Amino acid sequence: MHGEIVAFAVCALSHVQRNDPHRVRRIVERSRVRAHPVDLGVTESTFRECVLGLRDYSRNTELDVSVVDLVDVTEAEVEAAWDFVMSLPHQV
């Protein structure tokens, strides 16, 4: 399960960061790891809450600077990232 949620999160955040998300998607697809949110039990509301809360979480836990500290993640970007991960293939 660890690799699955990591693959899901990398796909989502590569989209938010505009860091060649289609390349990341191809790697995840070739690995045949489950990364589709439905397969992992990730809901859209949980996804939204987590992505929009990343900046506060990062600051509250004193993590190193990350992209969420450098850019404003908008509702539209979260929606686009959700649509992107929802397009990942289902794996059985």
C-alpha cells in the first residue's frame, strides 16, 4: 500500500507543480502499481482538504520549504489535479 499511495501522491503533486505530470503518469502506468484514487479509497473531499492544507501542515510541523510554500495552490489547481489522478487507469 505504501508504494500505491506514493504513486498517487506523486502524480497529483506533479500536476500541481506543473512538473511534467504526463511523464510521471507514464512511469506509474508502466509500473502497473495501483494509483487510481478510487482503488485506494481516496475521496475527492479528502484530497481537496489534504492538498489545500499542505502549506499549513508544512509550516506547523516545521518541514523544509517546498513548492506549497512558494506558490498559492488554488481550488482550480486542486480540481485539475483531481481530474488528472481520476484519469489514471484502474489496476486489479
